[in-house]
Amino acid sequence: MPLWGPLLLPWVMACVLAFMDGRRAWVAWLGIASLAASLVCTALLLPQAWSGHPPEFVTGDWPVGVGIRLRADPLSIVYTLVSTAVLLGTLVYEHVAGGITSRSFPSLVVFLGAGLTGVFFTSDAFNFYVFFELAMTAAFALASYGEKARNLRAAFTFVVVNLMGSTLFLTAVVMLYLTTGTLDMQSIVAWGQAGAPYALDVPGTLLLCAFGVKLGFFPFHFWAPAVYRDAGPTVAALLAGALANIGSYGLLRFGADVMPQVLERARPLLEILGASSILYGSVLALSRRDTREVLAYASITQAGLIIAALGLGGREGLAAAVALALAGSVDKTALFLAQDRGGERARRAYSVAAFSTAGVPPTAGFWSKAWLLRAALERGHTWLAGLVVLASILSLLALFRAYQREQWLREGAALHRGTGAVVFALSLALVATGLWPEPLLRAGRDAIAGLGVLP
Amino acid sequence: MRSFVPPLSRMLLWPSLIIALSFWLKGGGEVGGGFPAGALAGLAVLLQYVVTGREQTRRYVVVRYAAPLAGVGLLLVVGTAFLPVLAGYTPVSLFPRPGQPGMGAGAFHLHTALIFEGGLMLIVFGLVVTVIDRFALSTANQGDEGP
């Protein structure tokens, strides 16, 4: 499979879908089929990406620096696979849950997929911004889906905050170009190794803020509770499960791959930010009564864990960050979709996802947290290990208090066979990964091994 | 007393659109390109919306068909990016190939990058105008329902 396959397919299909009425069943199925096909195309790239010579091409056959380099190393591939799978599940859920109410919904979800794939595959700082904006534009339009007053309020908050994030990111890209004279990531790596160790600190800080807004860790979290509460459940699942991946991917790509020296110096800061997000998210999740707000604060805790893992540094810490991000993405999607419904199936799925978020075995979340614990203990950060355990207990309490409240409230609107299948598949993936964690652990380790320069 | 603003804004529309087109055409080698061209054209339409209102502005064909224009732009961008793949080139290859004789006169050259930029211009213009139109529509409705 050539590298442009998974890039081309969602683009073309999203364009075609844009001209059709997404409320019709067959159009929705066409959108689902396109996402499924791009998932398959990405999966076909797996052997090449793991082969030591990741597939890459430069647009228009120009020399690097003029043309844009696109590249699919293991980190890109695992992020693309998980994000596309989450988008696919959410689109299926929305369609079988009772029909799509907006004509552009399938097209926008596929556009979001195209943007995310581009972000994960690009090896050029400005092109990263272009695809990032494509994904964000689709997300802005999606955020108002439902078109009730509360949905529009969520969309407005989301758009304003994320436009600020985009401005920070664009400023950082411009500074990178003016400092290093190139936008190609591998050329920036070479420039960074050559000398001037402090020159990239300011763009690095701006990037941390920009991705902080996307990922939503403390103190950049302020938009998350309001948006996740007021957006529709499907949209919240899309934003928390797929779009937030840009934040963790960006931090890993720019931090660990492009500017490892800056990441090394930022480690104390990252540890503080991570620890405060973990504490803040866990405590506030306990204090909330609305389930979606509880989930939003739980996602702030998750983001804090990723940041703390980045702050630990070293291969083990970074690999734990990848595993946490991937497992967290599926957790959040399953939680947001399951909490929308009542009934036996939804309760079971919610419990599994809640166990995974809290890190109870045998779930995917357990292994990613265990990895973080091991990395923390190996590096002698006992306090961080303690904080992780505390966060797990508090998350478990908060999520099951919400579960208790919801269980009494909801009698009707059970998951039927179709929606149940989606949520069931997500929770099955979590348990299966918990029982056989080798793929997750290997994905994390190899993704980091592919990043090149690391201490 | 009649304000001079509406006639003035109408007079500004066509020059703005022509400057936008020139931005597009000279984007290859100089300051300009599809994105600023689309943004400028969108701003010119925004001025019309603010000054003369939705009904008057929608008399222009380009404004009524802004959303399909964005779709056409999208197809142009995707087409120029990925059609070379069918002929065995890498995506976003430039035609005529560098070194081959090009078409055009003086500083103006016809090549696929121009089509790509044109598509980008249509996307930006279409999106900007569609968003403005949505806002204009919702504020007009609120005006009707208001106290």
C-alpha cells in the first residue's frame, strides 16, 4: 500500500460526501465505509512502517525543504489507527442510534479523519499546521451538531479557545522557521544537534501551550468541562477520543522527536504540570454531579498522566505516554457513548471503560498505568507513583458515584442491538488488550524507538 | 439624509474582487496566493452584508452559490494534488514539469499550482461567505422574533 492511500481516500470521500445529504441512510453508510477503508489502508502500511525504513515521499518530487515530506513511522501509524477506529465507531453509533440530523455530519467526520491522518503523517511543521486546521475546522462545525442552544454555546467556547491555541501554534511555527531556516522536521532535528541549545526554548514553550489547549491539561483545561457537558454525547466522544490525540501526538512528535533538548529542560515543568492536573482532575471529578462533567475532569486527569509520563522522560516514560494516550482515547470514547444510554448493556460497557480509566486489571488502562508506575519507580519518583495510585482510586470513586446516580435516573432509552454493538466492541477492545497487552506495549515501545534522537 | 456609505461600499466590491484575483494570479512568485485572495474576497462580501443587508447582497450570483463554490474548490485542490498519482507521479506534482516549456505570457505562467491556489481561494471564499450568511440569517430571524 503506497503512503498516499490513507491520505487520499478520506479526502476524496469527504469531498464527495459534502455534496450529499448525510441524513439519508446510504450516505451515512458510505461515510462509514470510507472510514473503514482508510482504516484498512493504514493497517496495510503496518509492515512497512515497522521495517526500519518507514514509507515516505516528498510532494511533487521536489528536494526536501521545497517539497513537503510525508512519513509514516510507527508513532504515526498507531495514532492514525486508533483515531480512525474511534471516528468509525462514533459515526456508526450516531447513525444506528436513531439517525443523523444534519446533512453534513458524515462528511465532517470523514474530513476530521482526513485532517487527523494528515497531522499524524506529515513531517513538516507548517504542513502539520495546515492539516491541524483542517481537522479543527471540521471539529468546529461538528461541535455545534444538534443545534440546540447548549450545543451552540459549547461550540462557541470550543471555537474561541481553540483559535487561541491555533494562533499560538502558528506563532511557534513561524519562530521555528525564522530560527532554523527550515520547516522540515528532520532538518530541524539536525539544526538542533548542531548547536545553539537555548534557541528553540521559546517556540518549544509556545508549542507546549498550544498542545496543552488541545489535550486539555491543567492550566489549559478550562474549556473542557463546559464543552464536554454541553456538546452532544457523540460529539464529546469525537472531541475527547479522537481530536485530543493531536495534543498528545504533537507533544510527543515535537518534544521527543524534533526538539529533545527542549523536552529535557522542560521535564521539571512537565512533572509539576502533570502532577497538578492529576490532583486537580481527580478532586474535581469527585465534586461534580453531572456525569459528563465527571468524565471531563477524568479526562483532565488522563491528560495529566500523559504529561507526567513525558516529564519522566527516557524511553520507558515516553512509551508509557504513548500507551496512556492510546488506551485513554478508547476509554473516553466508550465512556461518553455509554453514559448517554441506560440499560444492562450500557452499564456493562460503562463499567469496563471506567475500570480501564481507573486502571483496574484486566483492562488496557491497567497496563498503561502500570507502565507509568514502573517508569516512575525506576527513576526514583516515588511521589509520582503515589499520585498515580491516588488518582486511580479517586477516578474509580468518581466514575462509580456517577454510575450510581445515572443508574437510578435512567430506565428507558436502552442501548439497542446496533449502538450496543459499537459500545460492546470498544469495551471488548479494552478487555482484550488487558488480557493480551503485548500489542499495546509493543506499539508504545516501537513508536518511541522509531523517534531517533533520545538520551 | 442619505448616507454615502452604501454607494461607496458597492463601488468597493468590484475593485476588491479584482485585487483578490490578482493576488491569486501572482501567488506563484510574489506575495499573494489563494488563501489571502479568498480572505480578501470574503471580506469584500462581508462589507456588503454589513452595509446593505442579506437580501441585497444575495442578489450576486457568487454569494448565492458560495457553498457549492467551496465544494468545487475542494475538488480542484484534491484533483491537482492526487490526479498525478494516477499517471505514476508523486502527489502534488507540478505540470508542466520543471524544465518543460510552459504556457503563458510575460510574468504570467499557466501551471497546475495556479489551479491548486484557485481551488484554495474558492474554498476560503466559500467558507467565509457561508459562515457570514448563516450569521446574517440567524440574526435576521432573531430580529423577527424579538420583543
